[in-house]
Amino acid sequence: MRLRYALLLLPIVGLACLSARANAEPGRPPNIILFLVDDMGWTDGGVFGSEYYETPNIDAFAKQAMRFTNAYAHPLCSPSRASIMTGQEESRHGILSAHGHVEPEPWGKQVYQPATSQDEYLLTKSRTYLNPDATTLAEAFLGAGYRTAHMGKWHLGLTQEHWPGQHGFEFTFHSAPDTGPPASTYFSPHGIHPDGKPSGDHCVGNIVDGPEGEHIDDRLGTEAIKYITEHQDEPFYLNLWMYDCHGPWEAKLDLIQKFAKKESKPDGHTNPVYGAMLKTMDDNFGRVMTALDQLGIADNTIVVFFSDNGGNVKSMGASEQKRKMANPKSKTYGYTKIYNDFAGLQHPTKNLGLRGGKSDLYEGGERVPLMVRWPEHIPAGSVSDAVVNNIDLYPTLLELTGQPEPDNHIIDGESFAKVLTEGAGGNQRTSVTYFPYHGGGISVRVGDWKLIRRYTRRPDQYEGLVELFNLKDDLGESRNLAAEMPEKVAELGKLIDAHFEKTGGLPPKPNPDFQQRTTATTNPKSPTSGLVAKQCRIDPIEGGIRVVPQGGQPFLGTAQVQFEGPITLHLQARGVDGKSGTGRVQWRTQEQAEFPATGQTVGFDISESTTWQDITVQVPVEGRSALLRLHVPASDGLDIRSISWKSQDEKMVQWDFSTAQ
Ligand SMILES: [Ca+2]
């Protein structure tokens, strides 16, 4: 249950306004700026503990604000942003993955996504845009007489009917698709089209190019200052959602060079490109705060500084850099070359002290920086260890500004206004994060305890399907206590079950068609170990590998499958770009000195589709196999998620690339 403090707070609002300048007449509610950084990890800044990154404006702000050390977001962009805008749990709004740029489908009840026989659980399908009927935070403030604006990354719907202008924002400055900066570059020109259907090749929005080389976050700072100057005499709510620090990993060269000269400790932050990205974000945060001071409205403006998910500790590994630099004429070559020159093969950042990062249910993925400033109401320079979640911002901002909660809109978040204004601490709220894909699951934190329930087995990454951690003793989540403390597992597990019931979410369920893997020889350190690529190369892609032809008869060969025939091949694959095609399996037995010139092949078809297909091939080997070749379509190659060779007596040799980076 949420308590309302609106009546209690109104007199305080009045007092504050008397001390502000003439623009803020008594009783006028405070302005709101919701400054959201993309992918900022919990130690990404001086005040958050970095000895390398430079964030002087954020550090100065911390001295005037309340800083939270237990603030949670979803590990990916779109779900987090949807939770902020609606105050609802992910399992209620249904945006469970970073799908805010995916082709929208008609709204309906939550469903399961397509599964294969290798999937142990059926997983809830993620929605791709905000519920059109939700009352967003912007609509709540618009209804209360506020002027409203959204600037920067939205990532909550690809097409125009799902843009911020349709969700209560009177003024917008953005483009789509928007996983990252406009048209995937931080620097002007972006070439955004004013209309048409948004796609990767045709970005649509109202971002008009500035001078060549203008950094988009500098532009956001300029647009924000313009907006608050124009609206200084009326209450405004501004979403200032920065593009940094998300890929593409490009930044101002002079800043990169500056950081490259800086000393760093190997066990601390060391990435000059990321340092430069953070610095540009910090510069613009500082510009906007200075503008508030100069306009004399800082005292009457609530500023929230927040990140949408944990720091990225996975991107820009060797294979990704190789792929991005494969073609010197490609758009990715230039910035990757600079990244490699200055940052080498390191990942973007480190969430020092925490396990994992963006896209993980470990703390590194979901624990993020949060600060709130409201002079004379929130103790300056204070630190709170209260557990707060991104869904709490919605009711908190309404309560602080004395606005009622909207009718016909369910709010799952709990207001932490009292923590802010009265310094109340020790908030023991139950914080839940639901992200079922890519080896995720659902996590629940209560007090010092955290349970993660998984739906996919990833023995190279975590043990079993349940993990229990005591965050007080083990912030780095290194000791899974699930086996020793079954009662605690059951206690927190009940909260997860109750969570789905409360929110009306669709919980994952066991897949009736699941086929148990009997043996697995996949080497987790090198997922392609044991495979030989001939006349082709193997590139990693999300959730699999791409076999790229480089000659007449491309195939993946192996000597690791030595079974008495016949043998069954189970392949999870799809054509590159969804194209149809044919492949074939060829074999040589232990009695044969070489592959026969003809015969001993069996073909299979790949349907035209962009989704993974379950393909089964009966391979009529007579005798014991010595070498097997999996031929891929010679013109286009093949995307592969897993390869399983099975004998009649259920022996299996398998390669699973679904977790490969
Ligand atoms: Ca993000």
C-alpha cells in the first residue's frame, strides 16, 4: 500500500517557493528534470568510486543531493525505461528485453515466444512498445498543468504511434530506431529523415543536424537549456535522456587522447574511450545545472540523476572488433580502429566490486547510480542505503510535487519521498527484476538476500537454475548458498510466485517438447573448439555463430563424433538474413581412407525465416564414423545456434553457440 503525503508536503512547497525568485509564485509546484544516462555502471564516476573517470559536475551535484547506494534498474534499456515511465513492474508492462526498436505487433495479452526442443522452458515474449493505454509519468504531469518535454534516447517503440509525443510529451527531440545515438553515430551529420517508416537504413525523427562534428549529447544539452529558459516561468517536466554511454563506442578524439595520457591502475578503470564518453555526458549535465542556477530556478527544480542499467562489461571483445574492422569502408571501421588504438581489446567499463554487467541479473547489471536533488527539501550531500527500484520514481515524483496518482493506472512502485525528505532509511522493499532471456531469469532482493531463478542452464556461467546470495557478506555474488539454505530459497521463491500473480505477468513454464541433453562436450572457453572451418570463417553473432563462405564448398568438419551409424543431426540454424537455402552432411567412416568421390551425402533445407529453425537430419552412416562435414549454403553461409550429433544409443556430441560472445 502506498501512503500519500501530498497534503503534508504542500506547505513545504510553498515555503520553498517564497525563497525562490519571482518566477516561482507561492504554491507553484517544482519543476522536474529526469536526467537518464544510458548504460552507466555503478562506479562510473568520481563520486561513485572511480579513480580514473572524470565527472566533476556529477561529483559537485552529489554534494547537493541524496545519493543512493542500493538503487536498482532492469539490466537492459527498454524494460527499464518502460518501468520509469509507467511505475509498473516489467512483468506487468511486458517489455522484457531491449526491443523498443523492433517492429511493433498488435497489442494483446502476453504470450510465450517460439521455442525449440533445446529450450527447457517456454519464455514470455517481450513486448516492443509501451502500453498505449498506460498513463505515463509525462501524462500525469501534463494533466497537472506542467509543460512536458522528452529529449534523447527513447527506445520504447519504433514507429510514430509509439513515440513520446503520443505519451504525454508536448515537445520532443529524438529519432528512431534508437538503440544508440541517432543513425548510430554520436557526431553530426546524422541524416535523420522527417518522415517515412523508421528502419536501420532510414532513421526518422525531428533531430536536425547541427554543424559537422557536433556531438549529439552537446546538442541535447543545448536543446535542454533552450527549453528550460523558455519555460522558466511555468512548471515543467523534462526527460533529458542522454545517448552516452552506449555503443557505438566513439567519443571526442581530444578527450580520448587526454585520458590515454592519464595514469590508471590495472584493477581500476582503464578505458580512455569510455572515460571520454562519460566526460562529455558530465559536461552537459554541468551545463544544464549551471543554466538552472543562472535562471534562479535551481531551488525550485527536482533533479533526478539515474542510469537505465548497469555498465557494459562485455562489448568490444576481440571477435567483435575483428568483425567491425573487417571492411575498411564500413561505418563501424573508423570508430573501432580508434577504440582499438586507444583502448585495445578491453571492454567498455568495469563495475568494480560487482559481478557481471549490462544484461546480467547479477548486481553489475542492475545496481546503478541514482541521485535526487531538491534544495531545502532533500538533505544536501546525504547518502541513503535504502533499496529503491526504477518503478519507484513515478509515485515518488508525484508525491514530492503534491500530485495525485492517476485514476485507472496501476502503480507497482513504492514512493521513497519520505526517504528523500525525512532521511528515512533502511527501506526493506522487495525489489524484483524480470529478464528471462540470454541465461537471465528473475531476481528478487529482500534485505541482504537475493535469489535468482533461471530458466536456461549455462554451466559455464552459473550452477543449476537457482542462486542465492547474501549481499551483505558477499556483494560480488561469488558464493551460491542455494544448496545450503533451501528454506531461504523457498521463502524468496514464494515472493517470485506472488510477484507474477500480483502483476498479472506470464511466468515461464516447462517446455513439454524439451529434449534432455545426454552428454555435452562443448568447451565453454572456446565454443567452436573441435570444429574445423574449411573454405569459410566463423563469426560470432548474437545467440549463435555465422558461417561465412570463403570458397567453393564451405563446411564445418569434426573428428569428435565417432559413433556407430546411423547418426542423427539436430541443428538449430537459420539462413543469413532469413534466406532459404540447402545444406548437406557428408561423412567418412573409420574403414574409409578418404571421402568417397560421390555419394555419402545427405541434404537438408533451410526455410526462409529470420527465426531459428529446428532441423533434424538422419545420416545413414554404415559402420563407425570418423569424420563428419556440415556443408553450409555456398552463396550465403548459415547462422547456427547449436549442432548436436546423436547416436542410436543416445550418445551425443554437441556444440551450443547460443551463449557465445
Ligand atoms: Ca541502456
